[in-house]
Amino acid sequence: MLSVIIPAYNEELSVETAGDVISGILKKENIDYELIFIDDGSKDATYAKLCAMAETRENIVGLHFSRNFGKEAAISAGLAASHGDCAVVIDCDLQHPPEKIVEMYRLWQEGYEIVEGIKTSRGEETKAHGFFANQFYSIISKVVGFDMSNASDFKLLDRKVIDVINSIPEKKGFFRAISFWVGYHKTSVEYDVNERIAGETKWSKKDLIKYAISNISAYSTAPMQIVTVLGVVMLFVTLVFGVWALIDKIIGRALEGMTTVIIITIFIGSIMMISLGIIGYYVARIYEEIKGRPKYIVSTQCQSKKK
Ligand code: UDP
Ligand code: MG
């Protein structure tokens, strides 16, 4: 059986269409399936729609989060609730072309354990967005050690991989990268990003910046090493100035330069603060992880009676 995991946040306009389109395609191909919708604490009628769908249609599971926990948490909940021999994660707005699920499934039948959905283009976006997205992906590709520039959350995972991912206790994972990190026998399928079928994107600029910083720090401690490098550079600068000041003292030409002192003090001060900030960020993350709070809270769920 194939589990289709569909995170949905304020998607009352698209859940029904998404469900019907995906089940239509899978039925036609005679693929046994379950659709797991994760309502990520929507404020609209998404969950009511899901329950109504479960009443009249088969193979539908709807989970409802107690509040918005984010797409990463929704994917984790979907993977934990899935019963399939493999699972596909797909967006509810059908920006990921659903007919590609069949292609991914066939590759899985051939023996691949992970089938990555790779975007041929990123669809509509502004120049600035494109620039930052490229910077982010080039950093994350370096730290993960794979080219992630066109990676997405649209992918198929074998049961073995799902079990491994479910057993990782990390609270703030990055699904897109974890499937590269785990290894396994993988291949990819290319797809064009569609237009959203309804509603609008759920990500603000601020969300995207937070997401980028959080994901880079989840895979790399390089920023903390920058602190060490800065410290060494500062030590050198101090040595040079120290020797210079001593020579001046010895030959009886002590420094007048108050300006130099001020500049150096401010410079060291700012570097110290930035460094403390970077270390503080990682300490905060350790604290978040160690508190051991759940990634998400499922408050209610509904399910089709006939399976
Ligand atoms: N989503 C979610 N929780 C959130 C934000 C988004 O479950 O907090 C879901 C959303 O319903 C959609 C998918 O994640 O199915 C992708 O979101 P969106 O289309 O807004 O992102 P974009 O395609 O613009 O990157
Ligand atoms: Mg979208």
C-alpha cells in the first residue's frame, strides 16, 4: 500500500480537489492507497471538510493539530501515522503534479528506496527571493554534502526509510535534507512546479528567513567555528598593535591616538556580541531539544469507515 501524506494549513479551498484528483489517479492505476491529511491547526474549515470527505469517500485519514506547528511537524505526523509500504509527501495545493506519484511508485517497485522530486524550475518568484533562495541552497548543499538546489518536500520513501526517520528524536528536523542525509538507494523524478489551485502561499518573508537560519544551524556548526576564527584574527591584530605600542613606549614616542583606541574597542565589542549571539543561538537550540516537548499535538482525528 502507498500512503500519501498531505500537509494542509488553511486549505479549505483545495483539500477536496486534492483528495479527489490524487485518489482518481491512484485508482486508475490500481495502486492500493491511503490519503493522510494533516490539518496543521487551520483557522478555516479545512478539518470540517476533511471529516466530511471521510464520511463519503474511502481511504481518508484526517489528523487535526491543536495549533499551527508548521509543515515540518505535519510531515512528521504523517510519516508516524502512515501504514503504507512506502509513502509520498505532496503539497495540498497541487503545486507538485500528482500524476508524478505514479512514476515515483513505479520506480519504487523497481527497487529504489527513495525517489526525490526535483524541480525543473522554481515557478514564479521575485529576483530578491531567487537570490536568497540560491544562497540558502548553496550553503545547505555544502553542509549536507549533496546538491539540494532543486530539492523539494515532494518525495517517495520506502517503509525502511520512514522507520529510520520516525526514530530520529530531533525536534527541529529539515525533511528536505534528512532524506539525503539518511543515504539509501535513491533516484529522482523531475517535475515542473504548477500554479496553486486555490488560496495563497502560507509563508511570509520572515518565516522564510527563520526557516533558512534554523535549517542551516540544524546541519552545520560552522557559524560557531567562525567565532574561533574571528578570535584568532583578533589575537593577531592585537599582537601587531601591542608590539607597535611597546616600541613607541621604548623609543619614548608613546601613542597619542585616542581614535585608534576607540575604534579597536568598538570593533572588539561588536565582534564579541555577534559571537555571543551565534553561540546563544545554538545554546537555545540545545535547550529546545533537551526540553523534549513533542513536535506536534494531534487533538482530534477522523477516518473513513470503509477501507
Ligand atoms: N503548510 C502547512 N503548515 C504551514 C504552512 C504550510 O502544513 O504552517 C502546507 C500547506 O498547506 C501546503 C504546503 O504546506 O500544503 C506548502 O505550503 P505553501 O503552498 O503555502 O508553500 P509554497 O508552495 O508557497 O512554498
Ligand atoms: Mg504551494
